[in-house]
Amino acid sequence: IKPSGIDFKSLTPADLTVVELDSGRLISGKKPSVDLEHHRFLYQKDSHLGGVIHTHSNYATAFAAVGKAIPCVLTAIADEFGAEVPCTPYIDNLGDHIANAIIKYRGRGPAILLGKHGVFTFDATPTKALKAAIMVEDTAKTVWLALQMGQPEVLPSAEIEKWWGRYHSTYGQSEARGKG
């Protein structure tokens, strides 16, 4: 996990903090992020996770600030998230509250907005979780821009299913599908 208070611009792989998943005990590196417990609980509650990212990216966090999901109005959102990017109600930062809310409110996609807080993305690998973080911010920006022009229509459920299925079964090279 990223060490507490270390700027991303100066972060190197050698700076990362290593902790024991079960206990949170520091194995090596600097003091871990204050979000360590949320990450630990998520990994413990979902054995399929191999990467968790927490951001406060501008556009996606703006949706979280007003407690709104990012609606599935683009094929890119259907591809990547399979539905709207959900937003939880406000949750305090204690113990496993955030992790439990993520597990409770998340959809099938790899991202969720935490009301009044920010973004969590998660997937089988760190690379996939990073891609989800980039995609949620990119699509949040596009949706925000579209909202300035009018009210975009949510894709019909059948279209969302079509795009999600195509993206997750035929997009890209077959040997690369499912890899981080």
C-alpha cells in the first residue's frame, strides 16, 4: 500500500509499504496509508481482488460529493462497468464501515463512489484496478460535460447487457482477455 503522506509524483516501487493482510502488521517500508484497514477488509471479504485503488479524482468525486451515481449513458460505461457506477450514502471512516459499504452497494463493475468522499476501484490485478480508476474519472468527466448540454438518456438495459457482454467476451485478443 502507499505510505502515508508520500506524494505520488515522487513515489517509487521501493517506497511501497508491505503489511501482513490478516493482522495489518508492518512487514517493510514506511507507515502505511490511513486507508490500510479499508484495503485489508476488502481483500479479506473478496478473495478475487488483487488490486484496490482509492482516489479523490475531480469529476468522479464531484458526483460523490452530491451523492449521485454516474449514469450509464455511454457505451464505454456499459463496457467497463456494466451499469451505472453506484454511489453509497455517506459512511464514516471507522473500522470496516467503508469496506462493508463497498461490498453492499457495488455493482458488477470494478468501481464505486463513496458519498461525500471519493472513489474506490478494485479488480483481479492492480493494473485492472488502475484502468478502472482512469475509466471512472474519464467517463465522469464526459458525463459531467454532457449534463452541461442537457440530460443524457441512460442506455436501455438490453443495450447495456449487449455492450458488457461484447466487451467481456470478444474485445481484444483472446490470449489477453482476463489478464491484468
